[in-house]
Amino acid sequence: MYRPIVAVLAAALVTAGSAEARPPITAKWPLLAFDRQGSCELTINSNGKFMWIEVSGLIPGTRASLALSNARMKPIAWNVLADSSGSWSTPYVPLLWGEGDGTLRTATSASTVAVRIDAPGCELAASAPWKREVRVIP
């Protein structure tokens, strides 16, 4: 009775281990904007609903200042920490605050997301447009 459970757990671990070798799903998302300075790079990718903001080429373990703005929302000002490979990333949902009831039944909205990263040796800035609309899947 315990052998099938062990086999299922072993298969799950093998699957999980091989999943780490695969590129993240965001790697297939279209690139909306980027900036590069030396070895530092800022990219903004999107799948049409979410944005993926990623910075690479930072000095591992260093702090950076992130500024993110979008129409009619309180700007974000964070201190972020580069990981051991010199990267930092976050998902972002670009919706206007205070618009409708949070569903897509309300009027379409659009704006620009502007991102700025200041780190030792790197000053990066990029902006990307977005549009909230009802998505139709054929």
C-alpha cells in the first residue's frame, strides 16, 4: 500500500526537479520594453494581462531603488535586493485604481507603465503601454 504512494512522490519530485531546468513561462511572453546600460538590463514582458518586470546584471546582493508609475495610481517606490545571480524580478498587474467594480464589464482603460531602476553602476528606465479590455478567446 505504501509503495504506490512512494512511487507517486518520487515521480512528483522528478517532475519538479526537471521543471526547474525549464525556462520560466514569462520567457515566452512578448517583450514590450527594455533598457540596457553596460551589463545591466531592464525588461518588461507581458502576456496581455500581467507584466513581468525583470532586472539582470546587477552586482549580486546589492540594493537598488525601484520607481514604478502608472496613471492615476500612487507611484511605487521600493528598495529591492538583487539575488545571488544579480537579478531581481516581480509580476505587475497594470490596472487603474478606482475604475469600475474590478470586472471587465466597465469601460476600457489604457495607460503607460514606467519603470526606473537605480543601482550601483546602473541607471535603467523603460516604459510600456497597456490596455484593459475584454479578451476574446476564439
